[in-house]
Amino acid sequence: MIRRFLHNPLAQALLILVVSAALGALVNAARPKPVPWDSKPAFDILPHLPLAESLEAFDAGDCLFIDARPVEFFQQGHILNAISVPLTAPEAEVLDAVQKDHPYRRLIIYCEDENCDAADAMARRMKRMGYANLFVLEGGWLAWSKANLPAQ
């Protein structure tokens, strides 16, 4: 009976699937930091601010815009009074650019556009460093500049 079962292509595929899943589970369990089995994201999703709310914060003057793009992009154009803190900047450079006891109500981080994930990555990094009140500008520099908002 088992021999006839193993000659069936569907049974062979099922056996391969079961063995592969078991090996995958064993390898995952042996890793120092196993991949979680649930659908919970591996990192906190930080709030995104729509362009209108970001402009309100800009007008109120109680926020600091942080450009997470490479310096070359920042030099070509950026939000007025924003500071350049590229995602690749060492931790000491981040701490030097943005003091932990800063006077701003919000730190708004942006990158090139809605397809760029550098702002999210920088916000998560800064959160791990102990910063609070971090937000990501929806649409990034492209949305800001297309709306002809204050820029340098």
C-alpha cells in the first residue's frame, strides 16, 4: 500500500511539501532570531502625515523637517529650513544634527517620493535611538515640490 502511495505523483509532491515545511521550521527554530509565524510586522509602522498637515506644522513653526535622502539630492532642492540627515549617516552624525532635547513638537522625515522607503527606515532608526514624535511626510519631496510649497 505504501509503495503504491509513493508511486503516485501527487503523493510524491505532498511528501516533498511536508518534508520541506518540516526542514524550514527546524532551520527557523535554530536561527538566533527566528522569523515570526504570525502576520505582525517586524517593526512599528510610524504615522505618516498628509501634505496638508505637514504644511500646517511647517506654518506653525513647531516642527523640524529631516531629509533622509543622499546629500546630493538635498543640495538640488529641499523643504525650506530642513536639515540633511541621510539614512546612511552614522549614529553620531544623527545625534549631532538632531539633539534629543530638541524644542520641536514633531520631527517630520521625508525622502524622494511615495516609493522611497528611506524616510520610514530613518524614522524607525531614530525611534530605536530614543527619539519621539516622529512622522513621515506622505509623498515626500516630490509631493512638496509639486505643490509649490516653501523650498530651497
